[in-house]
Amino acid sequence: MACRTICSTTPFHRNSIRVALALTVVVVAASHATAQQGRRWFSAWTVAHNIGEVIPDLDNTTVRMIVRPTIGGQALRIKLENTRARTPVTFSAAFVGVADTGAAVVRGTNKRLTFAGASRVTLAPAEGTWSDPVSFDVRAFQRLAVSLDVASASDVSMHTLGLVTNYSAKGFLARESSAQGFAPIPRTAPGSRVVEFPFYWLASVDVLSSSAAGTIVAVGDSWVDGRCSTTENNVVRPDLYQRWVDVLAARLTSAFPNEPRAIVNKGIAGNRIIPGGGNGPSMLDRLERDVLERAGATHVLYLQGMNDIGNGASAAQITSAMQQVIDRVRAKGLSIIGGTLFPVARPDLVGWTSAMEAHRVGVNAWIRTQANLDGVIDFDRLMSGGSVYDMSASLKSQFACDGDSVHPNAAGYKAMGEFIDLALFKPTKK
């Protein structure tokens, strides 16, 4: 803010100038406070960490993660997690900028991130930390590059099914806009042959917004995480954003342009509700960190249970665990909307039995009629309609992923995203 003063050497005028300047400071401070009123933090992009894996030659490297926030804002902060690793990690610097082609960052946009005022931060196993806020013009669906200089690490806390091309390089290059030296990180996690395009260490991006009406947290297993959503001719392709959560995000932005809703994905492929197995911490174990702590959350979209059934849990056990999830979400003051469980693509090929099918039908009956939910999305009604195998339903053929036998294809995920009634998330006046 610039101001003009008429200078004088007389004491009277010097005192007047001091008063004017003091008043200016008060006005500026008041204006800044007013500008901050109505601005709140909202989760705008997330992943849920499911494994920690040893990766060689991590010291003195840079990783560059590509994220896509679902709402815009005037500032951002990131969360780093070492929650699934067994050893500490030290980052010597972190930057965020607008992603350009490949690993490049748009020149002039790369900004340093700090942690409690310091560029360097060390995370012990099972630990996470937030960066300090940084002023940034965040635009909905504009991809950002978060770059981390890794001073020392032995293993990586990661989300495996990222379906986004991320990058690494030798040396400390986080501050550099150029893509020189960067190469895509491996498409598979160590010891796995499944193509997934993982994320390393980064867990969340929050944005500061004065117009957003809330964050919707989608949580569950692979049917939320998006297994097969980008598979074409048996090839997993990255950077397409074709999960049903992505489809819903675009619809919400179009429907509520003045009061946008963020939607974030906390799905983990292979995840279970009940503790004692599955990929990553169970839902009952990870609910607080992955869902209830999300900034600006207003709604939870919950779709999970097939992995529990496939691993021997009964309908009664599953619905009891689901009710615990529902009760904890509602106790936090959030609305929770449940999705019914739809069948797999080829139950005869994956060992799905008529007894398992009976449990799926029982869970769905409970979701529709007994669960203490704020809404139900009947995905089962939308997706069922294929051949019946030994009394087990299957997906409609047009929605089945080729060569997968379990999950929907891109058309199926698109149908799911378009099936959801947006009235469930209609913003209310603040």
C-alpha cells in the first residue's frame, strides 16, 4: 500500500505525520484482519499411506510429486507422513510450484516451504508434519509439483495406487524449475508386479479459501482408490483422473461454482474395515488420521466391505464394524453417506462363493434399511446386471474391466460418478 505525505520541518507537521502513519498502520492491520475473516482451511488433495518399502539410494535425492487440488484458494500447506516407514527420513528442503510438462515446473512459480520456520525437517517412523502456510494462487484442477530434497532415508512411506507419474532425481533439485535430471519413479512398489504409480511421503494438500463450502472425504478400498479406472487394453495408464471421485469432483465444481466443494480420496486398494489384515491399517485404525482430521470436512462418502467378506468376515461382523465408523464420523459432526457393495466382475474366477454373496446381500440390506446414515448411494443397483455365477451376481458387462475379474472399467467408474445425487452435498448458507 503506497501513501503520499507532504513533508515539513516544523514539529507540528512531524507530529501530524506520525499520527497519520499510525492511523495508516491501524487501517492496514484492520483491513488484513477483515480479509482473513471467512477464510478457512480445506483439504483439497489427499492420499492414504498404506505401506513402507525399502528403496535403495534415497540419500541426496529429490522426489517431485504431482498433485491436483479440487478447489482453489489463496494459500496452501502440505502434510508429509512417515507413518508406514520403519526408519527416519530427513528432508533438507521442500518447494511447491505449478506443474508444467513432465517433471518441469512453470518458471517463477516454485516457492519454498518451511516447517515451523525451518527448511529442514526430520520425521521419525509413524510421524507426520504440516508445512507452514505459504501464499499461493491455487486453482481448482491445476496440477502442482511438490518437490522434496531427501537428505537421508532408508525406506519410503507411500500410497501405492497413485495413478500419477511422479519423478525423482539425484542431487538436491527441489528449487529447480527444469525437468533436467528427473526420471519417473518406478511404476510398481518394490517387490510388486502391479503397475500403480505410487506417491512418496506426501499425504495432503490443504488450501485457504474464502468461498469453499466444505470438503467431502471419500474413503474405502480399491473401489474408491480406483483400481482399473485407467486400464485400457490391459495397460495401466497414468494421469487420466478417471476414478468416480474425479468425475464427482468435476460435477460439484460445475454445479456449485460460487460455493465449491472439495473432494479428496482416502481409498486404499485391498483395505479392510476390521483390524487384523488387508492392505494398510484397517479403517477402524486409520479413521482418525485419514478422515476425521481433514480440514473443512463436512461429508464422508463411505464404500467398503468386499475385502472383509472375501477374507471370511460375516455380514454381522462387517455391519458392526461399519456402525462404529458411522458413529465416530457422526460424533465429529460430519454427515456420512454410504454406498452399497456391488458385485465383482467374474466371481467364478476369483473364488467368490454363494456364501460370500449372501453376506454381501446382507450388508447391503443393512445399509439400505438399518444403518444410521445420512444418505445411501445404491451403487449395487447401478452396477449389477451381468451373468449369475453359482448364485452370485456380477457387474454389467459394459462396466467390467478386461483381464481384472474384480473391478469396474473406466465406463463403470464414470457411471458411478454421474449416478450420485448432488443434492446430498448442496451447500448451506454460512
